[in-house]
Amino acid sequence: MRTRSWLPAICLVFVLLPSRGAVSDDVDLHLQQLGIHKGILAVVGLPQENPSYLVELAEASELTIYFQTDEDKVAAAARRAAKQAGVLGTRLFVQLAAMDSLSLGDNIADRVLVFGQPQQLSDSAIERVLVPRGIALWSSTKGGSAERTLVKGIPEGIDQWTHPYHGPDNNPQSNDQLVRGSFRTQFLGYPMFCPMPEQTVVAGGRIYKAMGHIAHKANQNEMLNTLLCINAYNGTIIWRRPLSEGFMLHRNTMFATDDALYLGDHEACKVIDGETGEIREEITVGRDISDGPVWKWMAARQGILYAMVGNTENQIETQKAVRRGLGHWPWAMWDGHDYNDPQTSFGFGRTLVAIDMKTKQRLWYHRADEFLDARAVCMNDSKLFCYAPGKSLAAVDLHTGQRLWTNTDQDLLDAIGDNQKAQHYTTGYATTCYMKCNEDHLFFAGPQRQRMVVASADDGRLQWTHATGNLQIVLREDAIWAAGPQTSEGGVKLDYSTGHVLSTFPARRACTRATGCADSIFFEPTEGLSEY
């Protein structure tokens, strides 16, 4: 999903850090006070008017440094020092500008370091460029400890995209109240090319991007089976770590909190520290309740980890590419994508479990008789919904793990029908989730579905159907917004109660998906990116 952003006055490019040489005591002290070695640092003024300080700061850290002054001679001296050190325009940027504001976009700098007391530069001007939770420090021109600090708060109304489809309900609709209106580029960052599949979650000002096992072009090989943590405001890569090979990550087995990423795979749920990338602990489910150790699906709500865990699956092989170039890739029924056997297919399991995220105590578990499809598991505020293809639709109480209802009505099962093969550019990926929910309804739609089906969240009874099933749907307050395939007449806005078409809009292009924010939905039509 696009986020609201502002165009920076300069383009910041990140490169590898040269080896560190000897640095002054002032640089070491200030780096300790700043508390970061990666990110964007804005510097105002200089200690003892020494431009080499900026070069030392760059060489002693992995920071991208923006320096602003209103003095021609100081700017020229800083540029000469940076150019001689080979960091000008890559690690160090020098801006000659009036000092009533900083020539950076909003929410872009992790830290601001101010020397002296620039009379024209207000606290509000400094706070504008800081990222939420960012810190400004004031130091004397002679160096030494910080004289005062300013910490930017988190804006009221901000939302986080904590699960692959935003939340446990699988509805890709943001609740953010600030993301509105026109949009501009906030940053361009690495990686430029990513393999498939890919999953992204966002929390605590960090983007966690997990990249999978298939490279279609050689420029994607570098990121195969890689997990990145990226600064959500300026694109700095905070850390990088390898992912376990052989596990299909295109499913709901990751979510983020303010300080950690929870990542499930074929071994355990790994709790990864958001700041360092180190594994804090691993959560496992024993064979006393499960068919195996593989994490099939997971979500979090109010401090509780909910998961489906089960048997081992098809082992996937990493596919490197030798072909050069950009764009386009072949489609195929790659290993495991046919979903022929629930005992080995991705994401099928029979054990649901709830675990206290703080104590790691098991709160309850629920054992199903039939294999449940992780692509059709979701939660609202009180119930966990699960579907055994061709067998039953059920709801489980979030607090007790007890089944609240099971629906085996034939009209419902016939309407949902068999899985379509998908894996085609006009449909999309077979691994995509196909059930979403709100407090009143369950929605079946996606690349695998022949028709859209809506059932009651109270008892699972069939409510209505829509003739097209390959829809990318976004559940909004006013209606269901469904981006239709390019082979259809277009997208439709549907009434929740009846399924009646309220209005239409253009079809989406090929396999592209739809997301929503406060005042818009986004998807790619035949030409370009559309916003409605």
C-alpha cells in the first residue's frame, strides 16, 4: 500500500561503509549520545567550525549525514573535505540554505544534531523532519555532552500493517487516519529487485520484508531467502538475516509488534528483535497436540498468539536465475502449488493453539478432525474461522478454543466449490488467502475461487454469491470494493447484505492486488496505478 509522504529536497543514496579510521573524542561521544549507527542524521552547525568533523562522523558510523549551513565558506569547506574523503553525495550531503528551516522532507531524519543555538531554527522546524520517536540533541559548539534533547512523539491516528493482509481478518484496509489525499515519494531505497514470493509487515517504524526462493532474473539472486528490516520512514536497511530454506513463506506466518517480528517456519516461531535482528527465543508446539512442528498460520490479538501448527510439507527448492534483464517472469505450477494432498500441501493442519505472548503459556488448543486450509483461516474480535475444503466451515471461540458452530450445509459447500488451479498471470498465486471476515460476514474470493461466496459469521449459513470469484476485495464501511480480473467487465462495489452491485470501476491488470486507506483503494489497472 502507498503511504503519505513528502518529497525530500535532496536524494539520499546508501552505499557500503568504508573501513573506520581513528576518530576524535567528540565524534565518539556524539555517536554514543545519538544512540544509532545507521540511518539519516541531520547536522546543524559544526563543533569548533571544523568540517573534518562531518567526515569523521561518516567514517565512524553507517549514518547518511545531511549538513546544512547558511555560510558559503563553511559549505565550501565541508564539500571539499567530503569530496577528498570520497563521501560527498553518497554518505555526506551539504546544503547551503537559510536556517529558518531544514531542507528535508517531513519524517525523514532519525536524529538531528544541533551545535550552538541557531536563532531562526525553531523546535517545530526540527521536529517536522524527525521520524516519529526520532531525537534531536543540542550540543555546545565546543563539543561535550548534550545540553538538551527533543523526542518526537507518535502522531495520533497512525496505523500499523502488522500482518501480511493488514490484520488477522485478512482485510487489506488500513485504519490510518493520516494517509489521505495526494501522494508523493517519501524515499527510494534498496533492494531494487526482489525474488518471489515476498511478504511485508510494518510496526514500530520498521518494515520487515521476507523474500522467498524463486529468482526469475539474475538481479534477484542476491535477496533469495532473505529477511530485511527497513526503516519505514527513510528506507535505511537496519539489518539483514538469512531465512530457512525449504519453507513456503507466502502465507500468514509472520506478524510484527512495536519491538519484534514473530516469524513461523517449518521448525518454530522465531521471535526476532526489531532493533538488532537477533533471535530472542523460539516457540514450539509439541507432538502431544500437533501432527508436526510446521507453522501453517499465525496471528496476534491483545497479547495472544494464535496459530495453526501441523505436519511436514512439500520441500521447495531455491531457484537461482541466470537470465539478465528487467520485468516479466514465467508462470508455472511450481513445486507444491497444485495443493493436491492436504497431508503434504502448504498450509494444511489440524491443530489450532493460543499462546500467551508474554509468558509463552499455552492457553488452549483445538484439534480438528479434518485438515484445515490456512488460506481460509481468519479472525474477528471474538471468533477464529476455519475451513476444511469440501467438508465444513467452523468458528472457534478466541477465549476458550471451543467450537461455537460447524456448518456442513451442502448449498454452502457447493457454492464455495473446488479450488481452481490459479498460477496464471490473469488469476494470481495459488498460495493467496481466499477468506476474509468482519463481525458479521465471511467472504470467499481470490485466484482459486470460481465465484464469490458470503456466509454469516454467526452460524456460517450461505447468504449470497457473486458470479465472479477471482476478485481482490477490500472491506470498507460503505461497501465491499472488489477489483475484478482484466478478463471481466470490471470492478464492482457490492452491498454487504444483498450482494447487489452499487457501482462499477475499471478492472485490475493481471494478478495485481488491491489495498485501501482512509479515503482510497489502490490497484493497478491496464495502464498505471489507480486510486479510487
